[in-house]
Amino acid sequence: MRPSHILSLLLLLIAPAIQAAVLAIDYGAEFTKLSLIKPGVPFDVVLDKDSKRKISSVVGWKRDDRVFGAEAKMAATRFPDTHFPYVKPLLGSTSTHQLPLHPNPPSLTNDGVLIFPHPSAPSHISPSSPSEEYWTPTALLAHQISYFRHLAESLSGSEPVNQVIVTVPTWWDHYQRKAYKDALELQGLSCLAMIGEGTGVALNYAMTRTFPDYNLETGEGSKEYHVIYDSGALSTTATVLAFYQTSYLPTPKSKTPINTTHIEVLGTGFEQVGGVLLDVTIQDILVDDFIKKSGQKGVKGDKKALAKLAREGNRVKHILSANQEANVAIESLYNDIDYRSKISRASLESAVESSVPLFSHPITAALTSARLSLEDINSIILFGGNTRVPLVQNSLKSVLGGKDDKIAQNVNTDEAAVLGAAYYGAALSRQFKMKNLNVTERSYYDIILDKNSAGQVETIFERGSKLGERKVLSLPIPSKGEDEITLEFSQSTHPILADQSTTKTENDQSQSKPILSVSINDIQKSLKNFTSPQPVIQVTLRLDPRGYLSVANAVITSNTPEVEDGGVAGKLKGLFGGKKDDSAEENATEEGEEGGSGGKEDAKAKSKKQKIALRFKEKHLGVRAMTGEEKRTTQARLQSIANFESAKFSREEARNLLEGYLYRLSGLLSPDSELRALHEYATQAERDKIRVLLDKTMEWLGDHAETADEETLKGKRSDLESLELPVVKRYKEYLHRPKALEAFQKAMFASRSFLSEARQNNTQALKLAEEATDELPAIPPKYTEEELKGVEDLMKENEVWIDGLMKEQVKIEDDKTSDPVIQAGELDERGKKLQMTVLRLINKKPPRRPRPSSSSSSSSSSYSPTTSTTQANPTHHGPEVTESTHPDSSPTTSTTLANPTHKGPVKEDVTQETGDKMGKTYISKAVPTDKGPTPPEHIEL
């Protein structure tokens, strides 16, 4: 097997294996899509509580109640100060978006953290902040994630959801990815994978498609190149990807190759422009028009009026995507003034004309980054709701020279990313059988060491490096007076060339930003235990698969390799060769063939370096990440909200159950009720007692419905149920006892028939035993005397029990308000016990005929007896036994179950099929007329 394939298998083995339900999240600035990965759950998006396939990315409060999704969006017009939309662009950021997106904008603290104020925060949030309540963007995202998790767990049943796979913009930096990860950790979720949104769409595109073959070693074959064009609410991204397939035989003797589909990110370009730009532009047009018509300039400062205009602007945008003109109507917009108007598509396009080219810039930038041209691209796959807007489509056509032959709409523009992420999660799982996937994502930024050992700036990971790579940084030992080394890393976009096509956003972000500081401590102390020559410090850096930089380890080691055996002994061992040397030489030869010259020397100089681990400490620079104390405090606050909501839900459920029970019970007590159970099976005193308590409880609920706790509400219902329970029990007994009594009598009759027949068969078997010879021994009886006596004793016990209680039951049979003497449950229990006892004996394996004596074995060697047992009707006339004495024949013994000895009326025999794990039998339904009283007639209520 080739080394590259071995590496792929090793990566597959160490990849996180999904064993439980996993949630895929495509978190957008305006809408979020979810998909649950679990065996038995359909592979589809998760619906919200309003059965919507996409969820508004909003969290808000209606006084003390936290609301999400469409409900939170609707609450914006009433509670704008506690409405928090568009959290995504603020994650890991220190500046707000240039568009007016937030009714209550965030502010920047002295230590560089954005916070949203929360006026009149609920008192149940604990611990509360010292001054005004506030939330960071990461905490607001954690609020929304709790709602996403709740929706998923309601679909997965009792199984909790603790693992997620998320999609993020490919160009997100270290701070933004870290902030998203912190939000997941605040809800106790483990992030299995963080893939690019374009990669998620590409995975969805590749689910049902095949691609050309390509040989990674020889370069033979071809690849398909596609651009994922994603235009969303606040950003537009173009991702160039290569699709191809590789095949290899796992062993030389294998006949079936292993095929792997490869998806490789080659380049990315983006702009901070999206559909919200159109929403805000429409809103500005409407505000100016309203002021012109009404003269009410104060509308610009009214948050409720602006929230109404924002909602109407979004509705108008969707209409203008398919029409040239749209009507606007808002009732009581400001100062009880209604607003009605019209807006045209032409006026909207004219207002945003200067920004239209920004929608096409990401494609040219992505192609430049991937070093490809439009001629190399097979198609441009559209994704994102903003791709439905005509001016965005026209901007795309301008890049393609006015043609649209390469524009493809072959994925779901809203759900492809989350379904692709779910598909990737299923590929990681061992519970699904999926085709092999190999996904390669690359960094969008350079990772730079600000000062290396020579005091120069050094690029550690260049832009385009594969995520998940590691690199070792070698540092000299500091002088004796220094015991600490500090390394600072920053990130920036690739240096912009004069002829390189870039976006406006890339130009703004070309400056480097500090991201990480690493302090390595106790160096001189560790050197005291180091004995090898030429010590150096090696720091292993990891570009995490989720896209942020971290330090894997730091050690002191030697800068010179050591041979496996040194000194005189090593020289003597190597003089004349040996098995070890021969194998080393072979390995060196093989490595030399694949990797070039020097393989033999590398194989012989096996390093056995001394290594001493060093202590190091990471500190995030730039945008300050959440500290451990801040995470614990925020988690406690989130948990206090969750506890309050859980208790409130339980209390409301208990109140609703009590209220529904009171109305149902009141209806049953009504004289006009169709259900007469409480009238026929309860005494007048019982009904009066229930009615009095019912009236008191309804009066109490009217005064305390909003303040009573869950335990009190449940107690009130329990008090009423305790009065109703005896009546309910009588009613159920009346319904079930006749059927239970009938089944019990049938079981007794069938058991009596079985016992009579079994004894006759045993007697017949004993007679045959007396006539048996050594050449033809008789078959022993099927049942032992102890087994039959056990059935007989059980039947006698049941007869004594039923006869004693039946006398008392007959006396009260016509009185429905009396508690029954014979319980249906006990009838069933005794009948089933007797039935199972008899069935075990019926299904007992028949005994075999003993072998003939040795003297006659030769004459009867061809004898093969069989036994057939037939269960007869109760009116069958005795057993019939037929036995053949010819040695060459196969005698058959036919045994039938006999009729009981008493004579009863002749009835039609109807049989009922029964059975257990050992087999089947048929128990007669005929009812004897000489045992027990006549069952009461069943009357429907």
C-alpha cells in the first residue's frame, strides 16, 4: 500500500467517530438551518415549532420570556430594546457593521469587548451584573444554540444531543472561529467539525454525483472545477473547489478497488455585501417617502416605527425579485398615521447602483487565488437567498461576459450547506454506510511569527495551507540569565500584488492582526536534566482543522541525530553486516526510490533523541476571548434562564392539565352528559362530594392560576382524582369483568378436557407397555403423574376460589354502585397461569420409543417410528390407536384428546388459536353449562 494511502487510513482511524445523535448547524446572519444525524431519523432539515424549515437567527425578550425565531422577529415591533438580530457579524469583532442593523446597538468596553445592554432584565437571571444587565455576541449566540438543541432533542426523542458539526464562512479569522467555539462550549456542546459554508454546499453537490478519475502520484486524469457562489444576508462569498475521484487496491491480491471522492478548496474571495443592503436601502426610501408625505421627521428616532419599516422592507424586497413594482401598507406607523405607497424595482436598483459590482468581485478574486480562469470552470453553483435577486444575477452575468451558460441552480439555495454538513457527519459515523470522502480545506490567512531567532518576521503557515497541518519551530536556547521565551503570532491576508484581483474587503484586511502569544517557562531548570549535546527548543504549532492556531507541545531536544548503537560496540556490530543491517538497507533502498537520495542515511541514523517537555502558556491577542471566569459566569446565567423556563413550562403544563380536568369532570357531572359513568356507578353522596370539591377548586384556580406553583396545582388535581377513582374502578370492572370471566371459564374447561384426555392416553400407553416385546418396545407416557396432578390441583384451587366469590358477586350484580367482589385482573392472572401450565405440557416434546434389545437390533434396523398427537373436539368418541407390527413399515400411533365424562348439550365447536414460544395449540371456546352462574349480560353505556 502506498504511503499516501496509509496516511489516509490513519487519519480515518483518528477522526472522531460519531456514536450518538449529532446536530448539523448552518448558522446564517438572518436564517439558520438545522439537520439531525441519527439512525432512524429522516435525512432532512429540522423544523422549528411553527413547522418552518428555516429559523430566524434572532433572540429576544418579551418582558420575562425569552423568545426565538419567528416569534422573536414579530416581538421586535413591541420590544425593540430587547431584540437582538444579526449576531453573526459581531462574533470575534470589536466594531459594529456599517449598516444600522440593531435597534439597541452594542457598545465597546474598555478592554475591547462588544456588549449589548439588556434594559429591565428579568430578575430570575443569576448572577446578575453589577450595573445594567448585558450580553456579549458570544452569549447571544449561545442563547440561540440552546433553542436549536431543544428542537433537535424534541426530534431525537429521549437521546440528548451533545455533538455538533457547524458551517462557517471560509474567510472567518481566528477570533471569529474561537468565539463560535466558545458559544458551543457555553451550552456543553462538542464541536466535531467546523467546515466552510462553501464546502458544505460542495458536499451536498457531491452526494449523488460521480467525478473523473485522477491519480495523485502520476498526475494522470482530470478534475472538475466548480465555483460555489454564496450570497447571503450580509456577505457574498465565492469558493473555487476541485472535484475528482481516486481508486486504489488495498492489497496486491485485491480485485475490488477502493474509490474515494475528493473535494478540495483551491481559492476564496468575499465581500461584505448582501441582501440586508437591499433591505436597508428600501427602508431608507420608505422613511424619506413617509416624511415627505406626512412631515413627521420624528419617525427616524422611533424604534418601533423603524422595526415596522424593516419588516415591510424585507417583504417588499421579495416582491420586487419577481415584479417591477410593489405596494407598501403599514397601519399606524408613527403617531397613529397609516402609511401607504408604492416602490419600483428601478428605484431600488438605482439607489444601490454603486454597490452592484461588489457582488461579482468575489468570483474574480477566488479565481485569482486558485490560479484558474473562467475557461477552467465547469459551473458556478448558486447558493443563498440573495442569488434570487435580479440585480445580483445581472452582476454575475457581467463577469461571464453577458452569458449565463455556466450558472447552475442544481442545489437547494437555502438548505444545501446544512445537508452537506449532515452528510459529512454521517460519513464520520460508524452507524451509516457512506461512500469514502476526502475533504481538504485551506487557510485564508497567513500565520506569521513576528520575530524569529534572527529578529525577522517569518511566515509559519502561508495562505492556502491545509487545515490540520503541523509545523515544528526550532529555537535556540536563551542565555543563562533568561528563563522564558515569548513568541507572538499574527495573521493577515496574502500580500497584495499590483496585478492581483482583490476585493474591497481584502484590501481593508491586508494588515496583520495579532492573534496569539506563547510564553515558554522554566527553560534553565529543565536544562539541568538534559544531557545530550546541542540542545534546542522545538515548538510544535498546529493549524487546527477548525481554523485557529494552537500550540501542540514545546520540548528541549538535541539538534544532532544519534545512531542506534554508538561507541566501539556499534562499530564492531556493523563491520560484517547482519539481519538488522540488511533490513535497514532494504528499507533505505525503498525510501530512496520514493523520496530521492538520502533515504539510506536516514534509515541508518534512527533518532533516539532525549526530550524534556517544557511548560508553556497561551494568551489570545487582539480581540479578547472569554476568560474562564467569564465562561463560568455566563454559563450560570444561561442555566438560570433554562431552569426558570423549565419550571415555568412544567407549571403551565400542570395548570393546563388541572383546568382541562376540571372542565371534563364538570361535563361528566352534568345531567345532560352522554357518558353516564358518574351517574350510574357513583352514589349520590359520592357525586355530591365530588361536585363540592370541584366548585371549590374552580374558584381557587380563578384566583391563583398565575401564582400557584406546580406542586400545588398537581395536588389539587390529585385530590379530585382520589374521589373519582373508586367510581372509575367500578366502571372499568363492569366493562372488563364479563370478558375476563368468560376467558377464565374457557381456560378451566379446556384444561379439564386436556386432563381427562391426558390420563386416558397415559393409561393406553401403560397397556401398550405391557404388550411390548424386546424387538418392539412401547413408547413411554408423555406426561408424568406429578405433572398431571399439578394441573389438577391448580384447577381445584381455582374452582374453590371462584365458587366462594361468585356467591357474593351474584348478590351485588345488579347494584352498579357497589364495589365488585371478583376483580377482572385476578381472573386474568389465574386464567393465564392455568393456560401457561397446560400449554407447557401440550408443547412438551413426545418421548421416543426405546431402542430394541441388542439381540434383535439387526432385524429391526430399518424401523423408524413416528408419533402423531391430535387434539380432538370435546365430543370426540374416545381414542383410536393403530399400531403396525410389520418390521419393514413405519408404525404410526395416533392419539386423540377425549371428551369429558359428563354429558352436556351439543354445541358447535369453535376453536381459538393460542400459543407460546414452544409452539401452537387450539383451546376450545365451548362453555360448560353445569359450572358456575350465568355471566351477566353486557350492556353498552
